[in-house]
Amino acid sequence: MTITPSNSHSHALGRNARAVVVYTSFAVGSTLAERLIDMDLIALVHLEDWVEQAWAVEAYDAEVVVLCPYLTTEEREGLLERCMRRSPPPGVIELTETPDEAIVVHCDDRRRERVDTVLRALHGSGFHADVA
């Protein structure tokens, strides 16, 4: 599912990001889509689709990837490896099982502003982020 808001004012200011949310639980995916509705583009990609089609980051030129907290260690590592092969790699934010917390797994200077934008959108809903 792709959501493309028509908020041309925010887009013109360049304050938004292209975010891919990888989820295993539809409840998590839909909640994140609601919180990130003002981004330039939000792609909700179920983990099985990501694994089978292996296209999400490339197809959307994702600047930020948000990971569901319910991924297994193997799933998480596979996703991170795929993200880090991109040039430049997207910023990666991992949600935790603790409500309203997230960890910035990867963020270089090229993606910092976009990662901060996504974190602010999440924080508006009470999120707290730590840098790994």
C-alpha cells in the first residue's frame, strides 16, 4: 500500500521524507501510516512482500526505512543488510516493543534531516528515540 498525501505546502518546503514501513502486523503498519501521513510518500510493505519481491527501498528510493518491532533477529538482519547495500543507504529506525520508543539504527549525515523528520512525526505521538 502506498499513501501519497497531497500536502503541497509541506512538499514545497522540503520538510517531508520518503519512508518505507516494513511491518509484520497490519495494526502496526496502519498505525504508523496514520502517524506519518504528512510525509511525501509512505509505502507500507509487509515483510513477506519485501522478502519475496525485494524491491521496496529501490522502488521508492526510500530515504528512511521504519522497522516493525515484531521482526525476528534473522528478518531484521536481512533487512538491514539490504538497506546498507544502497548508495547512500537509507536511514533506519527500528520501533521497540516498549510503547512509543524507537531506535535509530543507521543515520549518516546525508539522511539526518529526513530521519529527524520521521522521528518528529513519530514523537508527535509520544515517541522517544535512542541512537544505536
